[in-house]
Amino acid sequence: MMLEFLTPPFMQRALIAAVLVGITAPAIGIYLVQRRQALMGDGIGHVAMTGVGLGFLLSTSPVWMATLVAVAGSVVMELIRWYGRTRGDIALAMLFYGGMAGGVMLINLSDTGSNANLTSYLFGSLSTVSEEDITAIVLLAAFVVLVTVGLRRQLFAVSQDEEFARVTGLPVRAINLLVAVTAAVTVTVAMRVVGLLLVSALMVVPVAAAQQIAKSFKVTFVLAVAIGTAVTLAGTVTSYYQDVPPGATIVLLAIAAFVLLTALAAPLARRRARNAGSGADRCTLEVPGARPAPDDVRV
């Protein structure tokens, strides 16, 4: 039966999580790419490992504990970006590596944790997504969508030019902190499907793929979310049938989408150039001596 993957309860939970990850990761990733902070999700993923280990050690939800630790780590990262310009890279490196080492240590000190648990959080696992995880993921994903869509104009303004946004009266530092916190929340949303080590790729690659053919921020946003949702669903289903790691499958499919759209970008650009040239020729023929109209300005 073609739709047999919908029958197992664990696959139903995994598919719900995959859809939410496919929406939220590119939604915040587009702002990180605009800010040239494409690897921020990778750093937050390292810090979130301490939260996962702490969750097992304290016998609480690893997802919620990872969220708390990741949010705290993202705030520290943003403060280092503001004030630690001279030795900020060293401080960030210690934060990232310390977060990963702390997670490994704590999960091995706990009574319920094991290396198998660690692997599922690092690379994702379909069978371990619980109903409690789904509840947490739905609530966290709703927060991410609310921020990235509801405040899209403010986030875009700050991501494009902080100084100009500050002059216009926007609370730049508060918005920067909000972006960092939202990225941290997204990491914990995605870790059960993609894994902490690969979540940054899902934030960046669909956005980079969409940028190959989209010519405006709005189209890029919508297309990136569509690509993210498509590859997470396809990767989850492929993982079920082929018994391959879901995180790696999803990321490879996202990279394949990037390669495909990059290959299509050049012919599309040439077609647009030809259409623009033929339109200018018609205008010149119809109105002899008229000056060519300026190119459209896209915002």
C-alpha cells in the first residue's frame, strides 16, 4: 500500500514534526542569511546539547530543557557580538565546544541517558519522537512563526541595515535578541527530526536555493519555506522505507534542490534579459526618439 507509512503512530508524529521543522527552520534562517550569521544555528546546536544532557540528568523533558539552555546561550552569543569584538571569536568557540562537551558528560552521568540517546539528538531519529515532544514542538513552532511572520518588516529592516533601522527608531538590540532567541527555539524544534549537528543546514540551504531564482524577499521567504517543507517530508518518508538517517537524508535533499535551482537560474536569467530587451525594442519602435525607460526597482 502506497500510504502505509501513515499507519504507524511514530511516523504520524514524525511527519507532524517534519512539517513544522520544514516551515520554521527556513523562516528564521532567511534573516540569519541576511545578517551573515548563517552558522549561528550550528553554534546554538552545540550549546543545546548541554540542555539535552541536563534534561536526562534531572529526569525532565530534554526538549524543554534544551530550549532553556539554547535560549540562554543565544543571549550570551548576542552579548558577545555586542561587547566582545576583540576576543569574541575565542569566547564563542569556548561556548560552543563547552556546550557539546557538557552535554556528552551530563548524558553519561544520568541514569536514563546513553550513547544511543545522544546519537538520536545529534542526527535525528524518527522512532523517538514522543507525544510529549510533539506538544513541545507545536508550541515552539507557533512562537517561531508568530515572530518571523508577524514582525517580518522589522526583522527585515534590522537584518538589512542596523544603522538605518536605528535611525528610524526601531529597537535594534531588542530585535537582535529576539532573532537570536527565535533561532534557539528553532534549533530545539528541529533537533528531533534533523539533529543538532545538521539543523543549521536546514536553516540555510533552502534559503540559498530559493535565492537562486527569487528576485524579492517575499518570494524568497515563501519559496524557502516550501523547499524546507518538501525536503523534510520527502526525507522522513525516505528514511522510513530505506532505513537511512532522517537528518542526513533531509540535508542531502536540500542540497540537491539547491543544485537543481542553481542549474535553472542561468537559463531563467537569460530569458528575462531577452524579454527585457525585446520590450525595450518595441518601445523604441513605437515611439521614435523616446528615451528608454529605467529598469524596475525591486525591493
